[in-house]
Amino acid sequence: MGKAGKPLRESDQRRAKAPQEGNPDLTRENARQLDETIRFEKLLLEISTRLLNLPPEQIGREIEQGLGRVVEFLGGDRGSIFDLAAGLSHFHLLYAYTREGIPQAPPTFLEQEFPLLTERLRQGPVSFISALEEVSHGGTREKGPPSMPLGR
């Protein structure tokens, strides 16, 4: 219904459902974003499917290859999956992918070395850190090698 309770004309109904149709640039951007989302979801589905029936001794290698594909898709330099076991005070590197020429992530790091990063990782099971500045405190950057932990 339009103003004063009158039914909308067909052209007004289309505009109300998709206001971006009047702006071709916005429509193209929406289509591009949708296409990218679909490509990313297909990538994750492909990686997950490959992991389903692997023997245990091949899973680690496949996770690292999949992590590499995700990092490259996102345009990153490095992806790392760390674990913080209950009761321990250090993160242990489980899987990593690093582009050529980029320093490797450290095999372990103590919680107190990166208190803001540790806090962020404890907030949920998955975190994406694109730069250490995202977990800096008061404009000062935590010292140490930058990485992109994708889990805890």
C-alpha cells in the first residue's frame, strides 16, 4: 500500500522491493558482492568436502592447503590456526600458510606477550586479525610478528 492507503502501481512495487535498481552502479556492486560471497562459500564447501573422508594422517596437510586457498582468496599474506589448551598460558601453532617472502608465524607465544590479542581470541572460537593494529592498546602496537589467527 502506498500513501493514503492506495495500492502501489506495479512499477512502484518493483522500486520498493529493489530500490538499488534505479542506480546501475549500486546494482553492479551488489552483484559483484554476491558473486564474491558465492565464490567464497563454494571454496569453503570444496575444502570441507575434501576433508570429510580423508584418513587422519592426511588431514593436517589438507587443512594447511585449504587455509592457503582461503588466505589467497582473501588477499592475505599469512593464515595461522593456533590452539590455547585449557589451563595453559601459551598458544601453540597448529596449522599455517604463508606466502613466499613473508615471515612464518611463531610456533608458540605466551598470552602475556599479546594480552589484547589473547583477549580477542578468548571472546569467541574464531577471530580474523588483518593487522596487529586491530589489537593494539592506546595506539601502541603489541610487539611481535603479525599473524592472522583464525581460531583458538
